[in-house]
Amino acid sequence: MNPNVKTAIVWVVLICIAVLLFTVLKGGSSRSLQELNMTQFLEMVQQGRVKSVTITGNDVRGKYDDKNELHVTIPANYPDIYKTLVDQKVAVTVKDPSSPYWVSIFINALPLFLLLALWIFMMRQMQSGGNKALSFGRARAKMLSSQQKKVTFKDVAGVEEAKEELQEVIEFLREPQKFQKLGGRIPKGVLLIGPPGTGKTLLARAIAGEGNVPFFSISGSDFVEMFVGVGASRVRDLFEQGKKNAPCIIFIDEIDAVGRHRGAGLGGGHDEREQTLNQLLVEMDGFESNEGVILVAATNRPDVLDPALLRPGRFDRRVVVNLPDVKGREQILKVHTKKIPLADDVDLSVIGRGTPGFAGADLANLVNEAALLAARQNRKVVTMVDFELAKDKVLMGAERRSLILSEEEKTVTAYHEAGHALVASLLPDADPLHKVTIIPRGRALGVTMQLPEKDILNRTTSELDARLCVCMAGRIGEMKYTNQLSTGARNDIEQATELARAMVCDYGMSELGPLSFGKKDEQIFLGREIAQHRDYSEATAIKIDEAVRRFVEQAYAKAEKLINEHSGALEKIAHRLLERESIDGADVKAIIEGESGHKAPAVAEAEPPADGHQEVLRPETGGRVPGLLGGEHPQPA
């Protein structure tokens, strides 16, 4: 039984006993008395049987027949009672109608006694269990117990370099003398940095499972409350617990919630978050030493952390947990498919190659979706088809077959996606075409998906130009059918404009030279848009706009030329989409080769736009293309 329930039952029983005792004492021995009415009492007096009485207000108690007791209640101010008793020679004693002193004391003290009992009960409840209503200054760190299921480094895959770094920390905890005899000291802090879903928290759990030392875990948001000073108090309490259990590991997840840059935003010097950070800085490296206490923290926003928190002596090591490569993805898939029955046709290496840019969490979701699809079909094993369908669902979104499109809208969508697919297949520098569908998925009416054949870390100018051409090809395909503009290309235009501006302002790929424009000096608590400012003149802004327009217009002209030269293939791809609703890259390639009779030739440069602008400088390599470039046609970079 729950201890709180036991305590409540005990107090309820004690209160019931007190009330019962009060009732018994108040009643005295009244149950042994002979209760009489007024007529019976007067008859016994007239017969001389009553020897003595004691009158207390309206209450009359007495003895009759020398051994028995009686009790009667007389009416108020009864006029003849005393005369009747005296005439019959009854000994009369008159008492003040107030209760005995001990009864009055007990009655008066009973509410106080009940309040005291209730207070003791509430205090015990507050200081036990999970409430801790009066101990809000205590840290809410959870200590990992030995009974919980342990995660080890065998359960973590795809981040071998990070595992090696952390394995050294665990060896220091196990054998500190091995390092200390050479003058080495234990790292005070390890900061895990990486994109969301790469396994930072899982690595911390693996450290707890491998280290065999006390492990405290807490979230960065657990420090800050509505009460002033609570965050700093919890930091002090957390490190006090760590010192008592040294050597130990303290893990703070999402440390950017409490470790953001000081002086940012509108908070001021006495901001509660800053006081919490100040206390954390002192505890990590202040006057008092914390030997044997290692702080492990995780964040995906290292750019917003305070520099004092990142210096050596506090976080001595920064372990970068990046997205896994092809080999890492295959290892992660093996970990997540340990308990899943796989069909003989499942090849995890093929799935790993076909999921570039996937993080560990994405791969776990992919495996789970494939298992759910197989269970929905009442299959005993998960097949390769399930994994392919799950990959399409993760990349492009769930199918929305309930969304009914008119024949006109479906045809427009088919020509739009056919334009994307045709240009993506013809351009040699574009990423290979994976699949085209006109089934509504997510928020898009149709999707054209490209997947690179390998992990790509850098993009060249020609590859980015090809990406712009693919974005523009959707509108051109629509124009071939409807001969008018529509809103279907909104997302394509947005992506193309954003990419062209990045090529000019960030990657230095225009005739303006290798310069960066638009310094992003963000105020962390004010937001990105407010803080971004222009560090260039109006004349330069005009040149930037012209360069961005030139990139987009040249891509439009190149894509239009390709579609005009292969208009027959465009028609066939659109009709095939209307027939099947989904086709893959191999089908599109076969249609193009069948229409032209041979493989698509290399694409010539498009004519310059009508305004006469011609690109002067085209460096061969550019910077990285961050994130996902496609909304209607997603592609992980």
C-alpha cells in the first residue's frame, strides 16, 4: 500500500477515536441512569421514594430507593418543583449549570488538537513522496538506479568518434590512477553538440550504463521557476548531491535553456536565468573544487551558449555528434531491427544508402513505420516493400487519398510534377530522381523527390544551378498545358529565391565576388528577424537584387529550353502520372530515352535573359546547402 494512504488512514482513525472519547466523557454514566418523564418523577416524589436530587439548570439527577439513580429533565422555571421536593423532605442540591472544568477544557482544546494533527499530516505529506511543495529549492535530478534497464555503448551506433571520446571519460572514472600518474586530470565537463535526433541523450544514458558510478540526470528547464532564486538554489543542491556521491556524472539535457548568452535580450543584470547561469559557472569552476564530479551536457544550439560556459576548465571537451554516414546508418538500422522479424529480401545496406541525411531518430521512425505497415497487412515479417513505403511516408508525408481533386486540377498537377521530373532527369548535375507522385501527400498536391547517391557535404555552383532549374521547371510544365500562371509554384519560387540569395550573399558565387552580405547578429531572446541588419549600402543592395534575379531568370530560361526540346517526353510523363499516379526515376528515364531514341545529351548553357545581363564570374565550388531544399519535392542535403 502507498505510504501516503497508510498515513491518511492512521490519522482518520485517531480523529475518530478522539471524537468517540469525547462523546463518552460528555455522556458520563448516563446510560446507567433510569430515565424518567416528569409525571413519573413527581409520582415517585409523592410516594417518598426519592431521597436526594441534584438540580443543574433543567437537569435533575437523584437517588431513589437508596441505591438506584434517576434522571429527568424539568421544564424551564418550573414553579412548584422546589416546594414539592421540600414538602416531601427530599435533600436538594443546586449546582451552577456550567459543565465540569475538564469537559470545558477538552471541548475548547479539541479544535486546536484537530488543527495541529492536520498540520502535522500536511507537513509529512509535503516532505515525502514526489510533491515537495515546500522544498522547491531542491534540485529535481533523477538518480539512475541499478534496477533500471541499462543502455550501453552496444546500443549506440553511427557515432564511433563520440563513443571513443566518452569511453575515455568512463575509463578515468574506473581507473583514475592510470591518468593521474602522468599528471592528467579528469575532465570537468563534456558538451555533446549535434543536430536533433543524432543520439546525444542516448549517449548520455550509455555513459550511465557503462560507468558503474552514480548518474544524475536533469533538464535545463528544470532549474528556472516562477520564484526568484530557485534556479541558483537548485544548481547548488545538484552539485551538493554530486559531491556526496563522487565520483559521479551529472547530465543536463538541453543546457541552452539555462546557459544562454548573458546580456542578451531585455532581461537585464538581475534576470533569473542569468543568476542560475552564474551559479552554474561558479559550481563548475570556482573557489571550491568538485573533484570526481563530471558534468555532461547536451545541446543542438551551441551558438547561443555563454562563452564563459564553453571555456576549458568548465567544458573541457566538446564532442560533436553529427549525422551518420552510410556505414553509420546501416549500423543504426541493425540496432533498431534487432527485435523485428525481417524478410529475406530486406537489405539494410540498400536502405542505408537510400536515406542520406537521416538522423538516428529518423531511422528509428522509419523502422517503426515499416513494422506498423507490415502489421496493418497482417504479415508475420517486415518486407523490403514495407521499408520503401515507410521511407516515402517519412520523406514526402502520408498519402491523403481522401482529398478528391478534379480532373483539371489533377492534370495541372501532373504537368507540374512532370516538369520537375523531366528537368531533374536531363540535367547531369542534378540529384538523381527517386520518385514522382500526384497523390496528395502532407500539404502538397504532388511531390517530386530527388535523392543523392551518396552523402554530400559540399555543393558546387553547377549543382546549385541545376537545383534552381528543377525548381523553375514546375511552373514551365504548367504553362505548357494551361498557358497561364497559377499558385501551384509558390513553394518552388520561394525555394529558388532563397537559394539564389544564399548563392549571392553567403556563398560568394556571383559577380559581386567572394563577399558575405547581411551579417546575422542575432539577439537570442528577440528573434532572428528583428536582429538581422544590413551591413551594405543601397547601391550594393541593388546589385544583390540584380544578381539574385539573374540566377533565377537564367535557371528559368535553361529549364524552359529543356522542356521545349523534350515536350513529347513531358506529355508522356504527365500521361503516365495520370494513369499510375506514382512513377519512379527509372520510368522517367525510360520515357525520355524512348522519346529521343538515345540517352539525354548534355545540356547547353541557356541564352542570357532579355535584359542583357550576363554572368561574369562562376566559381567552381560553393558552400554547404543547409537543410531540406524541397517542400513539394523534398530532398535531404
